[in-house]
Amino acid sequence: MQEKYNHLDVEQTAQTHWTTRDAYRVIEDAARKKFYACSMLPYPSGKLHMGHVRNYTINDMLTRYLRMNGYNVLMPMGWDAFGLPAENAALKNGVPPARWTYENIAYMKRQMQAMGLAIDWSREVATCDPRYYKWNQWLFLKMLEKGIAYRKTQVVNWDPVDQTVLANEQVIDGKGWRTGATVEKREIPGYYLKITDYAQELLGHVQTGLPGWPERVKLMQENWIGKSEGVRFAFTHNIRGDNGALIGGGRMYVFTTRADTIMGVTFCAVAPEHPLALHAAKTQPALAAFIEECKTGGTTEAELAVKEKVGMRTGLKVVHPLNGHLIDVWVGNYVLMSYGDGAVMGVPAHDERDFAFAKKYGIAIVEVVLVDGMTYDYDQWQDWYGDKQRGVTINSDSFSGLSYKDAVNAIAHALGKEGLGEKKTTWRLRDWGVSRQRYWGTPIPIIHCAEHGAVPVPEKDLPVVLPQDCVPDGSGNPLNKHEGFHAGVVCPICGRSARRETDTMDTFVDSSWYFMRYCDPTNDQKMVAEGADYWMPMDQYIGGIEHAILHLLYARFWTKVMRDLGLVKVDEPFTKLLTQGMVLNHIYSRKGEKGGVEYFWPHEVEDIHDANGKITGAKLKEAKGSLPAGTLITYEGVGTMSKSKNNGVDPQDLIEKYGADTARLYTMFTAPPEATLEWNDAAVEGSYRFLRRVWNFGARLSAINNIASHAISTGVDGQFGKEAKALRLEIHTVFKQVDYDYQRMQYNTVVSGVMKMLNALEDFKSDGSTGSVMAVREGFGMLLRCMYPATPHIAHTLWTELGFAGQLGDLLDAPWPKVDDSALVQDEIELMLQINGKLRGAIRVPAGSGKEVIEAAAVASEVFVKLAEGAAPKKVIVVPGRLVNVVI
RNA sequence: GCCCGGGUGGUGAAAUUGGUAGACACAUCGGACUUAAAAUCCGCCGCUUUCCUGCAUAAGGGGCGUACCGGUUCGAUUCCGGUCCCGGGCACCA
């Protein structure tokens, strides 16, 4: 074999071997234990980034490990190929999104192949392929039929200059990203999916049906779904609209989880779009202007939450349902029309936000809950004002003197008697709006007829194919102007000329079921074929923690819809979930003269540290453009790697310089899979060095005559000398830990274990006896199999070169090693000795000693005698195999 | 603002979840090999030397130490309460 490790040769040869064998094609086989291990499908942004490398290496390690353990393992791959970045690239380069996307896919696929991933490429899926998105359209039509999909207005970010809808990402500080114009909220019609119909089941399964999911993800989903029990009730009024009818039937509904405080209501607030607000604005120009002002700014929850809470009186009054007081109706910028009934009651005494609002506008504060006899201070909010558990109602007529629970029951009962309210469960979760005013997505299969309105495209006409030749220019959806898309379109009902819907679907639709399509990706008869019954549910899903809520919740919902339509049998798609941590890198920027921000690559700057070693800033290493070397650069901290911030690391450089095995080993070794990884490329060299050491050891071994014939025969302990026994104890002890770490997917310590194995083998002084050679061969054979899932190329080559393949077969399917218990037997063990909980020394006792023997040894030890100074032990705690603690 | 997670040496981290804190590595430094360099191999590597023994900044012992403050326990990186900082998500980025 070659004396020097040459990663190019090794990786090429191994990959050719696997390709020739068609090693990764898997077929459904009911006789074998199946395992479906899948990564979240990548967006084809151009190149792989380190997050991908990390994700797929985890997936690949799992796949190869399980295959050696006898499983029929599926590892598929696909492309989340629709989306905004392709349109942005088109704006920049004038290249149609389709071409850009397919070129990226081709490039990234080559990169994945160079990484040596055990992907079954025969199942590849691209979501922009009509054979795929046809089924998005098909299921959407089924949902329309079932009433799961419906149409209503949605609020979007509107750029008044470009006359286009903006994504939240395209709104920067309330301004359009390209025009700088102040963004407005605008209501337009769109399609929604009734995920709220599934809220209870989605919540229930989080709590009981997903034991293989991380607790933190389940908690996040639980909070997102946000079940709350409360009371929905109405204030009454006789305000009439222009048509003479009572607005809202004379009722203004609100929802509250604090019905016990209803007697403390001193105002109400409605959303700017609420019918009462719009009615009042007709006669009050100031109010109309205020409502208009509320429309500025973006739509994100974060933005609304930090916005100052402001309001304006409408002059309208409504009647309190229990005490008959007339209550002022305000318009509040913090009330959302899309949440509940678009109106809230205001109880300043017991809600922090209402308190602040009341102080600001001089609204009365009426204390109606007393906590532990504490004195209410009307000037200053205290946290206990909102404490419902310890409170007792006061100032509440017949509802006074009650606990929270009793007060809510009594008040709900009283409202019920009047027919003005009842207990209700509400959800924070909102229905899923799937309409996007964009080109590069799945066309929504609807035809608009002047007479019949929005008419579903007949199933036989699917797919509605997206034209491939559009180049977005930033002003609206190019499908509106694409004549071919609308040519010859007729209403399916009356046959008269009509227009296609030009909205496309949210790309979360694409990613909500692709993992079922992998089971039979080109089937043109069925959305999912029988293969899905074999592979689903997915056994292990792996992806970024950033998808903990939206993607995972939508995929769970979509699966349940498919189940209810009889397409699949599973309730939940993902049995186990591993949420990989983000790969972060430092971000360096500088404000340009014109106000824009320029980002710098980490390698272009040198950090400036304070006395504690913290980075406070940076300076340019070399001149760049008009900026001289040494120019001060702002350090923005760490953040996810992104193209726009110039802080991505291209794995291609690593692969070319050191090989895929080094890139894989490094990403696995540097941090545990679930942890955030702050990039630091100084340590890559070390991983390469380790592989070279493994290679060199293998080369030395192959030089020993007949090494291949020294197969181990377990259980024949007598054949090993003392040194060989010690080596086997070390190797098998470490292997036991490595195997445990494989099972819990803690791959960083798997790599540590492999390093420990090599250290032990290198330190071993062979006496040339058969036992010595056998122990080394056994140890190295175990090492190769342990490192193989992480670094398959080098392991495959050494395995073959050293003749292991001849005995145990191709490493792909070689049997996973077993711990030889006889190698773990020890005569004597060491226990730590603590006195009063402090470590003072150690004692040696025969293995398997009982508590009495250990106690006696501890008390008799030199350390104890010296420190106890004759005092008798008060208590002795023995932790088997670890330590003994004597309390005196 | 709200929800979730994290914080351990110069650096990445480990500690099988209450039992030897820093395994395994990276970097720096010191040494071997070499005419030299590279490569390789070996060694040191939390703080405290105004805590003690010592000529000693050698060696040994002691004390402190897992973001910070407090608590539970024979024993806390691990459990509980509070604070600070960092990261992820917040429904049209994916």
C-alpha cells in the first residue's frame, strides 16, 4: 500500500468503488428492519455551506452505523427549489430563476457526491419539478373541497413605490429594501389552511406522542399553539352603520383569560380595521388620520411588540354587560384585527399594558382584585397586580370575595344567562396563509371568472405549469404580465374566457411532505405510493434548530390532513428529531458614506481586543477599494453564516485542500450535534493530522508479515500476555463508550474515542508474540469500523488494504464490533477517597468489593488516619466503582 | 417585547444527567531528529508563588475555580430562586 496518505487518491478510489457497486440504492424489504434517516432538504442557494456539511455528515454517520448494524437504511436527498432568493438573483443578474436554480442544484449535488454521502440519488426530488408540485395543487384542491382551505383577507407589507408586496425580510427598519419607502400594511385576499382545526391534536401529540423529540422543541411548539381557556363576551351598543343596520348586530365581542377582572373594565380598545373604528372615522378626520398612521410599518409580531402603544378615543360608547356602565371605545395600534375579534377589554388595574395605556391617557383605574392584603399604588405598576393565583375579588358587586377560579365561573355563568358570553378555548395559533404574490412558486390552481368568481382548476388539468422564462424585475408578480400563462384559459364552469390566479404557494407547502414523496418520487398516479407505508414514519429527522416551530408544525399538520384523506397511515411524520445547532461566524461591517452597510470577510480583518480578551472591534488587514489598511471596522458579534453578511465558510476549500474525510471529521469533532458551533478554522489541520497518523499506523501494520491471518478468536484469554491484555482492556473500554455515543448520536465524543484507540495502539509495545499481533489487529479493526461512519474513504481503503475485507466483507456491510466482556475484567480498582466531601486521595480495592471492605479500606488509609486525627467516622457514603466519602 | 436554548482553561470541548472538573483535541512554549526547513515524535499547559515547606517562579502540600449572587445536599458544571450576557424563533428568509 502507499506509504503516504493521499486524500485525493483515497477518496476517488473509494467513491468509484461505491458507485460501481451502486452501494446506496435501497429497496423496500419487509423482511428487514427498516430505518428512515433524513435531513431537512436544502435550499439550492449556490454552494453548500458548513451547516449543510454538518447536517449531512450527522445523517451519513447514522446511516452507515445502522447499516453495519443490519438495518435497511434510507438516506434520500432533494431540493427546496422554490423561493425568494432565486427571484433576488434574477433581479441582480437578469437570469431566470429556473436556470439559476437548476445550475445551483447541479453544482451542490456534485459537492455532496464529493463528500461521500450515502445518499440514494435514485429518489432525488426537486420541488420546482411539475411532477412534484402537481401534488401540492392536487392536495390544495382536496382541501378546498373539504373546507380546510378557504379564502379571506390577509395583511401584507406593501411597498408604495415599487407597488409590490414585500417579505418581512425585505422590510428594513420599516422601509422597503430597494426603494427605502415607508412600508404600509395592506389587506388583500388570499388562501388560508385551517391548521386551527388541528390545534388540539397537534398539541396533544406534542405532549404525549413524540417521546423522541427534544424537550425544548416540544415546549416551543406547545407555546406556539398556545391553548388558553377564557371567556368570550360582548359589550352591547346601538351604533348603526350607513345601511342602518346595527354594527356587529349591536355587539362588540372580546376575549379574556381574566374574566375575574371584568368588573374593573374602564375602557375598550379595538383594532384600527375594526368596523366600529372605521365607522367612527367617517365623521372624524383626526381618527381617520390616526387609523391611516397605524398602517405604517411592518407586520411582524416583534415589531408590533416593541412599538409604543398608542391609541385614540372614538367617541363611541358600549355598555358593560354586567354593571351597565358606559365604556369608552378606543382605537389601539396594539390590537390585531386578525387575532380573536379584533377588540379587547381594558382593565388597567390588573394588566400591565392596560395600566401603561391608562396612565398615558388619563383613564380611570379600578382595583378589583386584592392580593394578600397588599396596598394598591395607583402611580406605579407592581408585578403582583397581575397575579391571578393569590387574588380575591373586591369592588365587584355580587362577584366580590371570590378566588380567580370561582370568580371566572360565576361571571361566565352570569354572562351566559344574559346570552352575552361563554367560556371558550382559544389558540395563539393562527390559520396558515399560503398565498404569495410571487412568481417562483407552485401556482395556486384557481381560475377567476367574471361570473363565477374563484373556480378550482379541474383535477384532469393538473398540473398548472409555472412558466420557466420569467425574469422578475422587483415590481410585482411577473405572472400578471405573462401572456402565455393566461392564454386560452377559460372558466371551468361556463367556458368563457377567464384569468388564472397568479398567486403562488408558500414554500413551506413544498417542504411539508417531500419526505413522503422520496418513497416513490416519480409516481404520476399517486401523491404517495405504497412505499410510504414501508418507510413512514421517518425514524430520524435531522435539521437546524431554526425550523423548530414553523416547518415542523406545518409538516405535522400536512401529514394529519393526508392521513384524514386516507393517503398515509401515520399520525406523526417524525419519530425522532435531532435539531442541529447553527453554525455561526463573526460578522464585521462598516457604514458607508451613503448610509449603506458593507460587510467584510473575517479573513479580511484583524480583531481588536479589550483587557478581558473580548473583541471590541477590528481593522482591515490590507487596503480594500478606497479603504486603506487599518480602517476601523465594526464588530457585530456572531450570527448565522449568510451570503449577505460575508461570513459564510465555503466547505469546498476544505474539501479541496484536505479532503472530504477531514471536513467531515472536523465538523463532527468540534462540537456536539445539537450545540451552536462558532466557526474557527485554526483546528482543521489537527483533524487532517489525525487521519495521517491513522494511515501511517495502517501502513506500518501492513508491513508486518501475515498480519491479515491473525484473526482474533474471542474468549481465548490465555493467549494474551499482560501488555496485550492491558491494550485489549483499553480498546474494549473505549469501544463500549463509543458504541454508547453512537446510539445517543453524540458524534464529537465518538471521534474522541477513536483518537483514544489510536493513542493506545501507538503506545503499545509489541513483544512480537502471536497474542500481541492479534490484539493489535483486533484493535485496529475495531478502530477502522468506529471511524468509518465519520470518515468512510480512508477507513474503506485501509480496511481493504489490510485484508479485513477478505475476512469480514466490504466495510459498507461489515459486522459492527462487539465488546468482549472477558477483555474488561479487572482484578483491582481505584476509588477516590473524600473526607467531608473533599477529595483527599485514593484507595485500591479488589474489584467487586462490598461496602464493608471499602469502608474498612478507607478508614485504614494513610490519608484518613492523618486527617481524622482520631475522630470516628460519622457517616460513610460509597458510590460503587467511583468513590467513597467519609464524614467526620 | 414574548417563547426557547446556551455561558466550563488562551481555544473547541468532556464529565453516560448529583459523585475524581478540564478526557480528547487546537494553539503557544520547551525538547528530540535534521546541515537546515518541512514532516514526525516527546514534554509542559486553570488561577494562586504576598497560603505553607523550599535557595527556587524546581518539587510537594493547601486554598480558589464551571457567567454572576444566593439556596438545598455528605457531595452541585449538574437541582432550586434571582441577575447579566450571547444565540435561535416570532407566522412572507429558508
